[in-house]
Amino acid sequence: MKKPALITLVIFTSLLAAISLYYSGILKKTSIPESTLQNSFVNSGAKPVSSEIYFWAKLKEGQHSADVENSLIKDMMAALKVIEGQSYSRTQSENDNLRKIEVNGIVEENTEKKIINMVFQREKQQKSAVSTNISLKVTQDLAIDGLDTIRKEAMNIFKRYGIEPKVNSCITGYYDGKLEYGRMNDIGLKVFSRAQAKKVEGMRNDKMISVCAYTPEIDQYIRVNEKKINLNLAIRYNNFEDRTYIWLATPVITTEY
């Protein structure tokens, strides 16, 4: 092969490699956090108890009307396949300072069950100012799959209304009996290894492990003491039930454990 042709081939190959790395980086950054969460939980070997995804946001000026609320509720419930009249309820309460709308629904598909709770809370402040918060929580019993799909469906609706919510997801599971510290530690290593996560901080004893970590597989994170955190693991024994429970969340565990 002539030298100019060889140089061209080397340059072309290098460009292909660079492009491949660039796009793989983009794909990695745009991966859905719940996919990493689900895969890491599977690596723990625990039996699933439940999984949940929680959205919350403060509405911007101009998003406080009853028409917007009603339209958003209708679109969100349709996206999550909640049908009015079938395990569906809507309540509203109001006083001088607060107006609250709460919608609850249940979706049952085959053996899976989803519980949906959506809340608008409008608070009247000084000088006629209004502050409205919105939250959406979707809980799945005995299932961990589908959190990524729920995120996509809910975020599509929120974006349609110009709302940018914060999101937190958590999976709960268990093991029969009491696990020794060494076993709990091994489980933690397996979970973090699957997510390519590194420990940031945590606490451990013979009854419980609680660790905050950071994984580059999830591009969203919070800062605690100036450190990035986007994965939180806890393992604790419940002597009343004789089970060892595991919680895995992104970015943090918000339920009591």
C-alpha cells in the first residue's frame, strides 16, 4: 500500500473511532436513570416488594389557572392509562390560604398494579401572590420493570405544559432471614459494580448498611457537601418480619428505612 493511502486510512479509522466514542457518550448521558436503577437492583438478587417514581415542581407564573390544572390532569391520567370511573377519584378542598386538588387512580394490567397520586397545592401569599406546587407519584406493587416508561410518559406531558419537575425513583426488595454483614457488603458491591458507581459517603454496622454513591451512567445528580450523589443504597434487617430489606434509589432514598 502506498504511503498516502496508508495515511488516509489511518486518519479515516481515527475519525470513525472518535465519532463512535462521541455518540456513545451522548447515548450514555441521555440514558434513563431508572434503567440503571432496575439493572442494578436485579444484580442484588433481592425479591421485589415495590417500586415508585416521584415528580414534583413549582409552577411558573401563568400556569395557575383552573383550566391548566384540569387539562394537565386529564392528559396525565390518559398517558398513565387511568380511566375515570374505574378506581378513580378526585377531591378538592379550599380555605382562605390554600386550595388543594388531589387525584387518585389505580391501573391493573395482568398481574401488575400501579397506584397513581397527583396533587395540585395552591397557596395564597402576601400581596395576592400565588404559589402552586404539583406532585405526581406512581407506585408499583411487586414489580420493578416499567419505571423508565413511566418517566418518559409523564415527562412528555410535563414538557407539553412547560413544567420541569425534579424526579426521584426508588425500588424496595427483601431477602428471607437476617443477612450477615459480609453478605450485605457483597450485595452492595454487586449493585454498585453493575452501575459503575463509586462510594461517596455512608455508614455501616452489623445491622445496617447505608451508602451514597455516584455513577456516570446517570447524568442527573444532587450535591451533598459539594460531592455529587445520584445513587443511594440501604440494607437493613427487620426482626419483626425476619426479613432483610434493601432500598435502591436515584438520586436518594426519601422513604423511612
